[in-house]
Amino acid sequence: MAGSTAPPTRANARAADALRPVRITTGTMKHAEGSALVEAGDTRVLVTASVEPRVPPWLRERGEGWVTAEYAMLPRATTSRTQRESKQGRQSGRSAEIQRLIGRSLRAVVDRKAFPEKSVIVDCDVLQADGGTRTAAVTGAYVALAEAFARLLLTGDIAAWPLTGQVAAVSAGIVEGRPLLDLDYTEDAAAEVDLNVVATAGGEIVEIQGTGEERSFRRDELDALVDLALAGITELTAIQNRALAATRAEVEAVLAKSNRRPAPAKSEKDLWGEP
């Protein structure tokens, strides 16, 4: 039609409300209590969860545990090499902000009284970046954390399951006037509006980060992006569940045994019969 504007074409003819191909592989690191490799399109993030028998000084002797996160990118995760932050002598503001987001997201679904005097440090290392590294890190971090807690439960180091919910994250944005889910780098660079959404499997929002990159945006546009993101998070939590299926079965078996009520004691008469 004359004068019509065609919608932006996405890589692999992806629909506006479609995630990139997502794969989560568990047990990718030999020594870590929990680990996962999350792949979202060409973005790849390696996540490990390490358990330490200590908590920050301000939490000592309070009967609680702690979950925190660290985030970094390999020098050649991007199109050109970036200098390691250790060489710069300090962490970048971006990395600090992202790792705080990851930590907050995980703590939103954790009962810290279930693993007292223990810390879980979740390390998220970006192997390859093509947009959405922070949201992929959150999604993978939940899986690695669940694996670590499962290890603690199966070895008897904790008695109760610490996870109270499930969390994942995804981006959404407006590109050429069109709301899109799960932006890759090219789309993110061209976005007029950019959003990162963290939410639970039940659709409860943990955090929203939103920016009008090229313009301000209306409330109805915000709602449309959040709706897109929540639908995407429903898909991501299903992918997490498939990755954790074997672990979940082991955990449920242990919890079922611990919740089993002992049979009432029989009287001596019932045990031995009449004299």
C-alpha cells in the first residue's frame, strides 16, 4: 500500500512477542554447588552459585543466611575487546548496578532463615553479549541458586527448602514504534523505549527498569511492554523448570520423607499378642 510503513523485520523472522531461542544447561561447572549456562539467542551467560559457611558481619548470629551476586563480562564478549575491570582498578558503575539487581531479584524468592549462617555467592560471567545480558543473568542465576540449595538439602546441610518462589527476567522495548519482546543488541541500540522486567512465575513484579532512550512514553505503552514481558517470563520459568526437572524430583523426594509422619506406637499387647 502506498505510504504504508512496514513493521521492523526481526532476526530469524521472529514475531514481536517471541523470545529468542533459550536454552539452560545445568551442572556446567565441576566444583560449584550450583551452575548453569543460559543461552538467549547469541547471548551466553555462565552462572555459578558458591556456598560459604559465613554471613556478612551485620547478619552474624541472627539465624539467617545471605544471597548476593557478582557480574562481569569477558573482555571479548562484545564486538571489540573491553579492558578487564580489574585492570582499571575499579568496578564499573554498570556492573555494580547489574549485580545489585541480580541479588535483589534472587532474595525476593528466598527464605533466608532456611539456611542460617551461610552465604550463597552467585557469579554471573557474560561469555558473549548480544543484548539482554542482565536479564539472562537473572534467569540463569535462579537455576544455579536452586541447584546449590538442592545440594545443601541432599547432603543434610539444611533441613528446609529455602526457595519461596521462582524468578526470571526479560527485556522489552519500542523499536520503530512497535513493542517488541526480548531485544537483541541491534534492536536495543535502536530502541526508543527500553524496559527490563523481573517477575515471579506467578506474575508478581520484582523490579522494572525503564528508560525513554529517544522519547518519553505513555502509560498505555508502558502497560503494553509489561504485558509482553510477563508473557515472556511465563515461558522462561517453564524453561527453568525443564532444566531443573531432575533436581526438583530429588528435592521433592527428600522433602516427602522429612514430612512423613511416624506411625503411632503400638501397644505391647498388639506387638506380642496375648500371653
